[in-house]
Amino acid sequence: MIRKPLIAISLLVVILFAFEPSWAYDKNVHSIINEKIAKEASQIDSVLKTQLGISDGILSLIANNGERKEIWSWIAYGGEAEDFGKKGEKDIVSTRAYNHFHDPLANWDDAGFNNPINLLYWGHQGRP
């Protein structure tokens, strides 16, 4: 008789963990990852200095549409824009997050670009 409650509890646990919101990154994580990589885990600074002659490396300021940021900050912003769009969290029109369904190991025609979710954003970010 103890089997029914055990099965019910097991099923409840499976359901709770299957739909746990922590499976996805928090909304700022992509930007934070990009920043940490640019500052600590890549050779971007060295390449900018030694190969491109940019003496301040990732600390160099670059302007875009009147907004000046250090290179590392633009890299961090790239993660945010990838997830939310160029104008921030509410900009679903220019988001590239839907391209995250791309499978680079699959043949081009099977790589995920025909995903029905992607059809909602047809024509954005240079897509046909």
C-alpha cells in the first residue's frame, strides 16, 4: 500500500525538477560571461596590443552612434544584445536569441533554422 504514495511523490519530484526555472541562464549571465572571458580568459587584450597595435587593448574606447565604451564593455554588451536585442531586455524584434537553436554539428538544412519558433522573427537580423 505504500507504493501509491511513493509513486505520487516520485512523480511530483520529477515534474518539479523538469520545469525548474534554473535550467536556463539568468537574464544577465550571457553579458557577465562575455565580460569575464574578455577580461580574464581570452587573448583578446594581447591580440589587440601586439597584433593590431592598439596600445590600451580591451581598455580602448570605441564609439558607436555617439556611445563610447571600452572594448571589453562592447563585448559584454554583445551578450546582452544577443539575448535581448540591441535596445535591451524588451527588444524582441532584434534579438538573436532564437538563433541559439542552431546546431552547428548538423548539416546546414537540418541545423535548426527551419524551427517554427524562428519563423516568428523571419526577416530580422539580416535573415531572409
